[in-house]
Amino acid sequence: MNTFQAPKGTYDLLPPDSAVYLAVREAISAPLKNSGYGYIETPGFEDVELFARGVGESTDIVTKEMYTLTTKGGSELALRPEGTASVLRAALEANLHKAGNLPVKLWYSGSYYRYERPQKGRYRHFSQVGAEAIGAEDPALDAELIILADQAYRSLGLRGFRILLNSLGDKECRPVYREALQGFLRDLDLDDETRRRIEINPLRVLDDKRPDVRRQLTDAPKLRDYLCEACRAYHAEVRDLLTAAGVAYEDDERLVRGLDYYTRTTFEFVHDGLGAQSAVGGGGRYDGLSEMIGGPALPSVGWALGVDRTVLALEAEGITLQLPPATSVFAVPLGEEARRLLFGVVTELRRAGVAADFGYGGKGLKGAMKNANRSGARFTIVAGERDLAEGVAQVKDMESGEQKPVPLDALVADLTARLV
């Protein structure tokens, strides 16, 4: 009988690698927690229509990549392909915008699902940390989120990333640009599917990565030439705030991102060490999304950073995170009385905040010491009948090899002091 394997395009996160992923999530969320963002968690699946309306019916995510299912009751659901639409839906449903304290600032962490061609850095199940500021139109919010993401990446030691920045205009100026772009694109040599996209959302064609399409886009009209005065001023303030904060960015007039709901500010974090899948995260402003999913006008901005991609970026730069040891003290009991007594010591150490583990299974000294070595513990406690008769346990420093007897009633205090 064959054993089961993880579905194609997915992965299992196992120790010790999982500790790196946890550290990355913590590093990304830390600046958010320090800036007024509260944690939110939403279901792993939503009504299909939420994503069709919110993300955009012309996007690859909705047309090709969503995992959908029909419940026994006949409801059409989809595994969430991204986080923003779900977070905004939850905020609206809970009337968070009516509490009088706008913007509503939220952060989240979780798994997302897209049926894509699996390759390094692109999976069908992936992990993100995201942030959303809902209900305020303010360039300082856009700048704040970009600065917090920059801070998170730098706290991990990353330096090889770049921030790409653009403005997509608003409902006043984008229609004029859309018409000019459609006129240009209709004259190009494009396949039928891309031609359909021209009529639904021509900006998405600018995001096409195929070399033959990109060559034809060289002389495409530039959105910046069509921005209204209000959008120009808004974008200039975002840029000024980033510059004043010492955050470097690059203007990228082709940057449109893959979702239909973006307006004005859009940005992407890319890392050149990742090859084709260079984006490690990104986001932007989505002032009309609330109305698209049935809510009131709530101008908002947010981002999502890929945990998987960030880990790959760390590897590309050769960065090894300094993680706290999973185990600081490992207890090796020799005999039943020592087993009972040292288990109590381990429990006390854990209550004192010390990462401690125990030699389970009644292995002999040799086997138990192998486990102690594998655990990475700084100290090992060994006690047998003779030690207990003398009222001590042997504490071995696994780095220096030094070993000394310590009175049983002083073990917890001794080890706690030595680990400070």
C-alpha cells in the first residue's frame, strides 16, 4: 500500500525549518503591533462572489487559479486566494468602521491557495502576513505601511530588496488613460485571451510577463502622463514622506499588480536573488473595494508579504537567523527514582521560562545523551542512584564539556542563573 504524500504544489513545514518561518512571521508582524494594528483572523474559505467582485473577474486569480467547491447546501465557496477582500468583508460585517476610530488598522497571518504551475517560490498553498488600514485617504498611511514593511525586512537582515512604486490614478483620471491604452493595445499582435482582457481591464495587459508581449508594450501610453492634479499631488506626498523617512524606492510606471481593486498608490517589494519569482510582497491603495463588495465608501490601503518568498530571500543573501534554542536544558534520568525527580525539575524549569526537555522512553545513558546532543541543549542534567544518594545531579555544559555536581534543591536556581 502506497503512503500518502502532500498534494502537488504544497509543502509540509517541519522542524527545524519551521522555526525560521515562525521567526519571519514574528519579524513582519512586530512593527505592525507597535503601530496600532490589531490582529484579525478570517475563515479559510469565503463566498466565491466576494473574490469575483473584489479581486476582479478578469484576473488570472479568479479565472484560472481559485479553488472552488459546492457545499451540500448548494453554496459556492472558494479557498481564499488572497487576504484583503476577506479582511474588508469581516470589518464591514462587524461594523468596525462605525466605531468612530478611523482608520481601522488590522494585521493577519495565514495560508492562501491558488492553482498555479508549481515552481520554486510559487506554490499552490503559501503563507502571508498582511496589513490593512481601512477607512482613511491619507498619503501618510500609504507611506506608513511601506515604511513598516521596509523595517520588517531590515530587522531580518535583508538588504538586497528594492521597493517599486507607482500611482494608478483614480476614478477621475484612470478612465481617460484606460481609453488611450485600449486604443494602443487593439493595434498589437496579441492572442484572443489577451484581446479579451483589453476590453475588461487593459491595465492588466501591462503586467504580462511574456517577452513577445513586453516588446510590443515599449511605446504604450504612460499612466503618469494622464494623472489628474489630485493624484499627482497625492503621489508626490507619498514619495516625499518615504524620502524623509530614509526609505529608498524606484519609480516603476509599468507596475500595476495582479488585482483589479488597486487605485492610486501601488508598490511591490522585489528581491533580485529570487530569479523569475522576484516579488516578495506588495500592495497598494484600494479606495473603491468596499463599494464593490456592498459596503460604504471606505478608502483603504494595505499589503501582503510572502513568508515563503522572504525565507528564500534570506537564503539568497546567505542570512542565518539567530534563533533561540528549542531546548536549553535536557534531563537524563537513570532509574525510576531519578525519572520521577528529574521530571519534576523539568516541570519547574519550564514554569520558570526555561526551554527544557526530558529523556523519555527509558533509554540508557548512551542513547539518552545522543538525544541530548541532538536537542541542541546548552546543559544536560544526569542523575542516577549514586547521585540521588548524595543529594545531587550532574550538570554538564555541552559547549565546554565541563561537568559538576549541583544539589537537587538548587538545580532550578543554578540553571536559571547560568542561562541568563
